[in-house]
Amino acid sequence: MFAEFDLHVPQDLDAALTVLAGSDRQGAIMPLAGGTNMIVDLRARSVAPAALVSIGKLSGIRGISIGGGRVVMGGCTTVSDMLRHPELGAVAPSLVESARVFAGQMVRNTATVAGNICSGSPAADLVPPLLALDAHVTLASISGSRTLALASFYKGYKHMERRPDELLTELSWPLPVQNATNVFYKLARRKGDAITVVGVAVAMAVKDGKCLAPRIALGSVAPVVKRAIAAEQELDGQILTRSRIDAAARTAVEEVSPIDDIRASADYRSHCVHVLTRRLLTHAWERLACGGSQS
């Protein structure tokens, strides 16, 4: 049985934001997009909103555009939308790979990028590549909108910058510079419909034979998806030798705080952070150092 709640189906974004602005207590009115997380939470009674606001079919906040030096994606863009887009794989292969291994087909058809971000799960598949791509999110309310870096969006487990009266309507990131690449790998207990054990995304460019602006984002190994800032700093501006990559991967391990759960032990997760970070950094560096570009 679901909890009892009212359901609002506004016809446009302003109407949806007006409803959200009327919440009389923290989280009393909640947005409903694809519902792939929300329905589970309602069934478990881990959330009990007084009302839900259906936003999945609102116009203007779904779709992907590439131009003007940026990729812009509406918050209600589905995971399947990403896989069907003809150009996204060329500029964000890591994100497309995370979409490809995201749950099962029925869930991909409904789950939205904003829902995955705002679930606050440290195992959210789309967040590591978006962090590595330096994505920003736009939060809209009836009083206006604000944009902030995704890297500063998470404040703690299930604790985010989004206020109850706001919707995540858009995210965007800069197009990769010349001779850049980004990659992602999800480790799970099976290939499909599995929650991430460890997720790693890496992005970097090469200029004058040196690593430029490396990004390492790690999922399911801390209370939030996070970047390994210290490991990135070890690599920035350097020629990436095998030993330097390995040292940075070990530094990344020091920046996480995994837990034991039903899917894996903390020790195993730490080991996988080291192995997968080293593997993806090596793959990205070899691709770029050999004169290749992002594919």
C-alpha cells in the first residue's frame, strides 16, 4: 500500500513551482518525475509527502542541446533519451556509458537525470561522469533560479543544496577541449539491474604532452558521490608515468570512506577504487598520448 497523498498535475513549469512554494513543512510537497526512486520510497514508507507534483511531462525541461561551447540537458531528460541522442556519445562517452548500464530498459525509459541527481544516493550512476565533466545544475523556484556546480550540490548523505520549493530544471557542462577524453566504469554484482558496488569516472585533456585538468569522480564509496581532489592535483600538469598514475590511484583510496554492506565489504571497495582508478587513468592517458581524441 502507498501512503495517502494528493497528486497535482500542473500544465506548465510556473504552475508546478507555485505548488511547490506552498509547502507548509519541510518536504511536505515533493516533485514526481519518473518515479523510479519515489515509488520505492512510498512503498517502504520512508517518505510520506502530503502531496506530489507530477513534472515528468512538463514542456521545456526535457531534451539535450549541444552548441555554443556547452551541452545543456533538461532535468526531465530520461536515461533512454541520452542513449538515443545522436551526438551525446561523441562529447560525453562516460555519461552515455553510465546510461547504458543504468538499471533495466523499463527503468531507463522513465528515470530522469534530475531524479538520479536529487535522489542523493552515493550509488547514483549518472553522477560520477557528470562530476568529472564539471557539470552545473540550475535550480528554479517561483522567486527565480540559481546555478551552482554539481561538485558543491551534495552536503551529506541524502542532504543537498536543493530547497523543498525548488526543481532541478537543467544541467550543463562545457564541451571538451581539443585532445580530451572521459571514461566511466561501473562495478556491480551482475551486468544488468544491479546497484553499483564502485563507480569511477575519469576525464582529462593533454596539452604539450602533459595532463591537463584531470577529474576523478567516485561513486558508492562515501556518503556522497565525490571527486578525488588530492589525486587530481597530483596529476595536473604532469607527464603520467605508470608509477605516477598508481600513486594517484592510491591517493584516491585515501579520500574515500566506504562501508560494509550486502553488496561488498569496505576493504573490497577500497581495493576496487585503486584498481579501477588506475585502469581508467591509464586508458585515458594512453588514448590521448597516442594522439587520439575523444570517441
